[in-house]
Amino acid sequence: NDLVVRGGAPFENLFVVDNVEVPNINHFGTQGSTGGPLSLINIDFVQEAALSAGGFGVRDGDKLSSATRITLREGSRERVATELNLSATGFGAIVEGPLGGRGSFLAGARRSYLDLLFNAAGFGFVPAYTDLTVKAVARPAQRDELSFLLIGARGTVTFNDDTPENRFENSRVAAPDQDQYFSGLTWRRSLARGVVTTTLGRTWTRFRTVQRDSSNPPIAIFRANTTEGENSLRTDATWQPREGLTIDAGVIGKLASDLAFDVLLPGAARRDAQGRPLPLAVDTSFTAWRAAAYAQATLPVGARLTATLGLRGDHYAFLDGATRVSPRATFAWQLDEASRLTLSGGRYVQAVPFIWLVGDPRNRALRPFRADQAVLGWQRLVRPDLKVQVETYAKRYADYAARVLRPQSVLQPAGFDDVTTDIPFGLEPLASAGTGTVVGVEGLVQKKLSDVPVYGLASVSVNRTRFRGLDGRAFLGAFDAPLIVNALLGWRPNVRWELSGRVRAASGLPTTPFLTSGPLAGTLDFTRYNEGARLPTFFALDVRVDRRWTLGRTQLITYLDVQNATGRQNVSALRWNARLGAVERNTALGVLPSIGVNWEF
């Protein structure tokens, strides 16, 4: 789930769940980023999800590339209902029902048994996770609604180091144990011509990451025990003083009151451009305050043109009191009843992740990132259930974090696996001197389920990403994939059966060659940053069949899901094999079948 949006790194994406800004919605997430292998949000709880891939309004900020808003559904207000789920990788349960006279509750828990499967298969790397979701809604008065949300998760990784082969493979993995939760209490007040929403939120994550060598018993070569906890309070108001005019405004305050970092990184994993070791040992804690305010107006300009004009201000007390103002605007022309042309653009700013600040004393002087964006789009509703859309976009980055020890590159981390390959988690000196450009075009066709029992989505993206580091030389961005194609097709002939399939394809990402000789053999050659051969083209075909059974007042749903049905050995990365003294391909799993049963009663 390392979401890459229009050339931006995964840490540039915003996720908002029930009006709470969440740093990461994944199990085993990478610190300082937003990705991870598995979402901790149960899809059965999601009422709607909206992704804005660029040009989004001033309500959402402190991220450069995208904003995803996820709204969880309310529990049933009619009766108590239960759902049990059993799949090839875990089991779970959901309970929902009325709460008082005008409220409801919704609760669910999941537990994987990946640890049982991995142990039975003799794997040396054994993950396991658990998560819990609780949502309650009350309506004390006709115009008032109170809702409470709590999502908690635990992910652990253990190692079987009983054989030399397992110890060697495990020595190439930085294992992330992670405990986290986020919660929110929201009051929504309806007005005669608008609505006011106030949310008190809390996010908290504890990371325990360790990597060991292959000795017997293994010895730790890297350790990072960190805690990040933040409290937030925000109020958003929407007002329609007259027909056609909508005004939105809001204020947000965040206090990271629980930031603690205990990091030990040896010099062998943290070297300068000449290969000299620079070990790092940090044990520190601090607090961080930031605030924002925004206002925007949407109004008609003539018979067919609508304009949305907004202004946002962000203040970062922990970045030398930096204050940034971001103007944004969107213009929409209704060409005819079915077609629309939009032009949007503006400035977007983002603070650096907290863990980057402890990598070097000079990092406290980093400035917020900046990206200026413009998006031109055309959309046509061919019929009520069929939409065609084309967008072209351009992004220009400034004040991006450039790597002092790697002057050829900027810092664009995603999932991190091995500290012997590169410096982890931004624990290095950085400078706000990087720049970059991204240009591209995207096409989308979407068919919703309707009286025609077929649904689908097809998209194609063509883009170009370039960055410049401290040496001033242009290079490919770490997530430069010139061509990306996705297609999804489903058929629901009746209420009992559903067949679906998905195709994913993308150009391979650029790579940096390894040094293959000398004392630094096995480390990346940053003099040729992203100049190695691209990874092979990615391709995957997934298929699924669902069957629903009605048994009295209960419903049984069975499914068979096959990921990567063609068995293609997609290459996710290149890595160094110290035993062989050579580069090898890290490939994903082949065919991955899964069966499951949901029982609703």
C-alpha cells in the first residue's frame, strides 16, 4: 500500500478517517511514510472513500500529492446483527446494532494466523497482526450528532533463527513491530443554511524496529524504538448564504505532545559520500506544535462557469516558526449537459516527518516542502452509469529535502527493508535545497453497477518525473513509472453470483547500481543514482468469484480469490547477496489463492 500519486513519494499522501488526519492506515507501516503491506481499516466498515490526486481544495493541507477521505458507516439502528469471517489468512467478527433511542454502535475485530502458516511452512520471517474498530453514534437533539471512533492495531514480527539459512535471510530484514491507534470525537451541528463540525482527535504509534546480523545468536546492528503521539482539534464550517454561493472555513491545531526517539545506527550503515562511517546514537524527546486556517468560496460566474477560490495558512512552530500561505483555485465550465472542463491549481506545503528531525542537528532548520500544481481536466457523462475523464497535470517542487551525504539525490523513502543497503528513515543530514518537476496525463473510464449488471474501471497514466539534489544534476525520480495501466471488470448476473477480475501493469522503476568490488561492495553507487537498468515491467492478473447463499434470515457469502493468476515472478527490487558477492532479484510471490467465508446473521 505504498501509494504513489503522480510521481510523489508515499509520505506526500494525506489520509483522513472520519475527520481525523491519520499518519498511516496500514499494518507494519514505514516510519515517516504512509505505506504498509495491509490496511488496518476493515473494508466492510467503509461507507465511502474519495481520493483527490491533485488540485484539491484548501480544507486539506500539509501534504503535497493527494488527499483521501474515508468515511466509516454507521451501525444498524434497527436490530443487532453479527458477521463472522474466516479466510485463508485470518478470522474476524463484526457486531452492530441500535444504541439508545436514536443512536447505533459498530464494532469489529480481526486476527491473522499468518504466524501459524509461516511457522508451518518453515519460514524464518513470521508476521502477525490484530486490529479493533469501534464506532458509536448518538443524536441527542434533532440538529446535533455525536460520533466516536477508535481504531487500534498491533503488528509483530518474529524470527526463526534455528538454521544458518534462516539467520542469513533474516539478517537482510529490518523487522517492524508496531502498536498504534487513532481516535476521534466529533460533534456535528446542522444550521439553517449550513453545518459546523468539530473533531477532537488523537493519533499514537510506537515503532520497534531492529535488524540483526547472521551470527549465532544474532546480534543487533540497528535499533530504533520510537513513539509518536499527536492531539488535534479542528472545526470546519460550511455556509450557503444564498443559492449558488457556498463558503467553507476552518481552523486546525495539532500538538505532538509525545515524541520520543531512541536510535542506534552503526557507521557501516551510515556513511558519507566518500565512504567514511558516521555512526548515530540518539535518545531524545520533544514536542511539536502546528496550526492552520483556511477559507474558500464557491460561486457561479456566468451561466456555465463556477469558480472556487481559497486561501490556506499553515504555521509550523517546530520548524523555526515557519508560516506558509497557499492560494488555490478551481474553475469549472459546463460545456453541455454531459460534459465539463475544469482547471485547478495552487500551492501546497508539507512539514517534514518527525523522525527526520533527529537524523542530524542541522535538520531542525529544514523548511516545509512546497509544490505548485496545475491540473486541466475534461469529463463526460456518457450515460448515468458511464463516465469518461482525461486530466493533464504539472507539479513543480521546491525546498525538497536533499541528502547531504548523497548529494546526487533527494529523500523519497517508501517501504524500507534493509539498513545495509541505504540509510534508513531519513536518519541523516538534510538540506531544503531539492527541486523537481512532474508532468503527465491520465485517462479514466468508469462504469458503475446499474440495470446493466456490469461494473468496471480502466485507467492509463503517462508521466515523467525529474528531481535535482545538491549537485544540481537532474535525475529520474525514485517513483518514475512512465506508463501505468489498471483495469477492473465485474459481472453480477444475479444476487447470488459475482465474477470479477483485475489487471495491473506498470513500467519498472529506476534502480541505482550496487558497487560490486572494493571495501564498499554491496552498497549503492550514488554516483550513478537511478541510472541503472529499470526493473522489469510489472504485470499481475487477479480473479475472484463470490457466491451468496440465503439461509432463512441469515446470509452466507463464500469466495475464491486468486492473486497473480498467471504466476508471473514480478521483481520488486534488486538486493545484494553478501554470500555470492552478487546482485540478485527480489521477487514477489507467485500464484496466491485465498478462500473465505462470511456469515451474516
